[in-house]
Amino acid sequence: METLHNLAFGFEHALTIHNLMYCAIGCVVGTIVGLLPGLGPLATISLLLPLTYSIDTTSALIMLAGIYYGAQYGDSVSAITMKIPHAASIVACIDGYAMTLKGKTGLALFTAGISSFIGGTVAIVVLAWLAPVLGEVALMFGPSDYCALMLFGFFCVSFVTTGSLLNGLAMCMIGVLLGQIGTDVNSGVQRYTMDLPSLADGISLVSVALGAFGIAEIIKNLDAKSQHSPFNGKIKLIPTWPEFKRIIPSALRGSIVGSFLGILPGGGPTIAQFAAYAVDKKMSKYKDEIGQGAIEGVAGQAAADEAAARTSFIPLMSIGIPENAVMALMMGAFIIKGIQPGPNMIAGHPELFWGLVASMWIGNVFLVTLNVPLVRYWLSLFKIPYGVLYPAILFFCCVGTYSVNNNVDDVYITAACGIGGYLFLRFGLEPAPLLLGFILGPMLEENFRRTMLLSRGSFAVFFTHPISATLLSLIGILVAWQVIAFWRKSAKAKKEAAQSSATAPPAASAV
């Protein structure tokens, strides 16, 4: 009852005309930011942060939060229609773009919008009821636990890839190697830079994502010399009842996964989408279709993406720890307004905390109202022939890459990643595991080094700490499961081959 009373108190502040206006502005700006390749909420909030000086505290933070979770809605559009992802919509390129090629773009975008609404709603409930308690969960994780968590993430590659597991692991390792390029944080030594100044700061995720997915897909389509639009046939927007029944379980699973991973520093939407996809490939009734244009492949990751974006506010507002770069900027916005996020924030500024929580649900309604009816209009933009659309997509890719650091070298790196991504596609290798390795590799290295420093080089810390020991045990179980499944599949194939050879008619003898 106390939580319901607090939520009612929050809605009193969030439903003022002033706060509703800024919530709507944040949602619209966030959606547009999600549509534009390479821009993202981080750059947008950085640009708009000085404007918050002249805005009321609650309104300013509501607007910035709306930009963040609004971008999670918008980034699915470019990933599904053009296979150009942001960091939080990489997995959407797999089944979302496959649905586009089947003429189901409208259904894919509707699924992403509804699933995001479900994920956001579940996460807001978690945020309202469990924020004070769940904020302490992040404090229980040490470097060894994060290291085990990142290692567990690598085993998601067997679920993300739709082809050979060996090829998926190879692509994942290539991503890890790409993530090591740049200057070592501890020693200051440059690694794999070939003495090129443009590689001293490493390769950005934007360059790899836009190159390996967007530009590579454009080159592939040009090489095929096929004239087709990003979607074909009649626009189907509303799913049938059997299709809707497939969306709900996947969206709920993704919501739970995203809500949990959003709490952990280093987790967030980027990791949550891979985890939700892995869960669906094991638990869905239609797991054999995932990877080839299944609704579940869009619904689960969209819900996890949106849920993680909401619950990432929990460690910031409960214990004062930002879990990613965007949350660090949000923390800066709090401090600019003279508010220190942490355990005393809920008691000291209840109108701000509960007003922000209530505004997230209002923003959720704004976003689903804004995006679902606009699906047909988004698709109308992509009826332009590819001969005209290709240069426009390349232009926005280059502008988006350049806008991150205002460095033209990033455009060259993106082009190189695009050529590499095209070669991978020609050899039948998927770019999604590469992105997973690129994201998790540096995080694993950082936490592994920190663990070794604290334990003075002892590996026993991984098995003596309960959380890391549990995660490593799960990894062992998954490995054994995969080996047994592979053995059974091989034995079944040999048995079927033997039966078919035994029942085959004898070959006619030559006269």
C-alpha cells in the first residue's frame, strides 16, 4: 500500500502540464535519435545537458530520461528496415531484418513497439517496488563476479549464432581482438595500432556496428544486383491472434531478463538483448524458427532492451553508482541541480524520485501511442527505390560516425569494417557474434585484471566467492549440455544414415 501511495504522489507531480510537455519532448527527441544511425542517446544528452540549467529540476530529468528510453524505441526501426543497428538493437537485425525480407516489416515494427511497451511496464513495476532492495544487489558483485558474468555472456554466442557454433566462436574471437585495439588503460602502451594515430583511442562500437551491419548489407545487395525495396507486399501491421500469443511469452521473458541485467553495472540494454535472445532460443516453442525471421526474435530483445533502460536507473538513484555512460551523464544532471543520487535520495527528494518513476510510465504510453500508429509512415519513407536510398543510407552512416568524435578517421574505420563485414557475409559468417565479442572482450579483460590485482594472482577467488562460483558452475552445465546435445545429434544422424542405406534398393548390376 505504501508503494501505491508513493506512486500516486509521483503521478501528482508527473501529470502537471509542464512535466507532461517535457516528457513528450524527451520521447519525441529520443525516437528521432534512435532513427538516426550513429547518434544515440549519449551524444544527444551531452548536447542538451547545458539546456537543463534553465529548466525546473524534475522537468529536466524527466526530459533527459525520456530521451534515453525513447531512443530504445526508435533504434529498432533502422535495425529492422535497413539492418543498421545502434548498440542496443544489434540482435534486432537478425530476425527483424529477416522479417523485412519476407515482406513482414510492419509486423516486425509493431512487435517491437508492443514488446517495448511490455518491457517498459514490467521494469517500471520493478523500479517502483524493489528499487531500494535491488539497489543493494549491485553492491554484492565484486570484480570476480563481473568477470564470471562477462564469461557467461560469451557462452551466449552458441544461442545468438544461427549457423555453425565453431564459426560463431571464431567471429566472437575476432570481435575480442578488435576490442583490444587502442591504448592499454593500465600500462599506457598502444596495442595493435600499427603506429596509426587514428587507432590510438581504439575502434568505436558505432563504427563496427554501422560497418559490419549497415554498409556490409548495402554492398551485399549491390553485389547481388537485385532491385528490391526494404519490404514488399501489403503492409501488415496488426498481428493475428496466434501471432499475438507468440509475442506475449517472449516479451515477458525478455522483460524479466532485461529488468535484472539493467540493475548490474556493465549490464544494461546492450547485454540484455543478447541474453534475452539466448533465453528465447532455449525456451520458446518456436525456437527452431528463431534466426530466420521469427516474431520471438524481435519481441524478446525489444522487451529486454526497454526493461534494462528503465532499471538501469536503480543503481544510480539507490546507491549513486552509474552503470553506463548515459547514466553517468544523468548523474551529472542530478549534481548540476544540486542533488546527490544515493541512498538518501528517496527520503530527501521523494517528489523527484517518484515523479521520475511515474513519468516513465507516462512516457511509455506516449511512445507506444506515437510509434505504433506511425509505423505505416515510417515504412512509406522506405518505399524509395534502393538506387536512391543507398546513397542516403551511406550518407547518414558517415554523418552518424563522424558526429561521435568529430573525427574523419572514424569514417574510414567504418568503411573498413563495412568491407570486412561484406567479406564475412560472403563466407557465410554472421556479424552478431563479432559484436558480442567486441562488447564483452574489453569488459572481461578489465575485470579480470582487477580480480588478479586484488587476489594477488590467485585464481581461487573465482571459486570461493558464491556469485562467481555459481556463474562458473552454470557455464560448466551449459558446456556439458551442448556436448551431450551435439553427441546425441551426431548419433541420431548416423543412425538415420544407416537405416536409409539398409532400406535403399540395391543398385542395378551392369550388363
